[in-house]
Amino acid sequence: MGDVAAALAGLAQPERGGQPDGPADGSSHRRYLAVADGILAAVGAGHLSPGDRLPNERELARICATSRTTVRDALLALELFGVVEVRPGSGCYISSLSSPRRRTSSVMMDAVPRELIEARISVEPQVARICAGNVQPAEIRRLRGLIDQCEAEGERAASDDLGTFLTMSHDFHSELARSCGNSILADLTRQLVDVTAHPLWQVVNAMHVRDPANRAEQIAEHRTILDAVERADGDLAAVTMHDHLSRLEQHIFGTIRVGKGIVRQPPRSR
């Protein structure tokens, strides 16, 4: 226990306003990733080994000077990533699948998912613009059916069983791009949204869609995008796709896009 306490001690920050985790600014919004990163670093440095038991949520929250909710989110992210294993009635253990190669820094837990969404914001609005007026009615009906299925799955799924919802949500993007008539753009979009190729993005996104309201928002935005495509309004299709992805980026990373190509980061606490 001492090793993990030492590894995570540097993550502790003063509480703001007497409450851990303070306002949802750029740092606190994703604080669970900082906690997860500290645990991963301890595994990579050899301070924690497969089979080691982590402190309980209350102790981890004390070590990291954060809330138990934040710790719980960090452990869920690590469980999804296969780093930890939760044993009911016993505790949370470092998985036997963990190894030093799993050491992840902010480059993996932050920059890669961030770069991925930035790339999608650059590519997918133009794909939606091309799709407008070029997608056949039968394909529109198929895409609308996919959204309906995704909505039903989102309403049915528990917060810890969202794999199918996420896959179907990304399928909408790749299937829409497949209809644009440009095989290069279609393949590029497919690579960007391929859930198997971006497991860390899945971890980050899964935390976001645990909230049923966020799942409903994604579905509504997909419908708006498809409506613009069906109406052959290329400008509207591009704008709605850009706004959809930008809102997702803001929810997850706290990034605010204030204009074309302009990104503003909320001030970080000191």
C-alpha cells in the first residue's frame, strides 16, 4: 500500500471552496484520468505488481485529495482498460494482464484521444457536406434505422455495459461516410471511428455516455445530422456534424471551440 500511496501523492491538490474536485474546469473535469494515470505509472515503474490490492476508495480519495466519485471513475476506466480487476467482497486488484508496457502517461490517456477527436472535427464535417444530397433514400432509411437501434440500446444498457451502444454510435459515423461516394474519405473516417483501433478513446467516451442524458444528446444530434443530409443542405450538414463533435470534445476535455480552427482551453487551477 505504501508504494501506491507514494506514487499517487503527487496528484494531491488543495481543495477549492472546501470541496474536493471544485468547479468543472480543464483540470478537475478530467481529474479521474489523472488518478488513473498515477496508478498506471505505479504499475509501469514496478511499484505495483499483478495481484497487488489497491487501497479502498476512501483511502485512495484521501491519498489523491479528491472525491470518492472521482476515484470510482478512475477505477472504472482502469477496469475497462484491463489494468485492474474488481473482486466483489474483496477489493480492487492489479490485473494479471498488466505489465510494464501498460505504463501510460498523459500522452496516451489525454493527447491521443484529444488528437483523435481533433482529427474527426477536421474530417467529418466535410464528409457530411459531401453526403448531403448524395445519399440514396434507401440508405437514409437504413441509417435512420441504425439510429433507432442505437437509441433503444442506449435506453436499455446499464452504465457499465455500454460497449454495444458505443459501437453502434460509431457505426453511424462510418456508415454515413461510406455513403459519401469518396472511398478515401470513407476509409479515413472508418479508421478514425474504429472502436477496436482506439481502446483508450473508448475508455474516455464510455465515461461520458454513462450519463443517460449524454446518450440521448448524441442520438438527437445524429438525427439532426441525418436530417440535414436528407434535405441536401451541405452547409447545415457540415455545421451540425462540427457542433456534434465539438460538444463531445468539450464534454470530455473541457475544450471550447470559439471559431473555425480556434480552440480555447479553460484556465487550469494552480
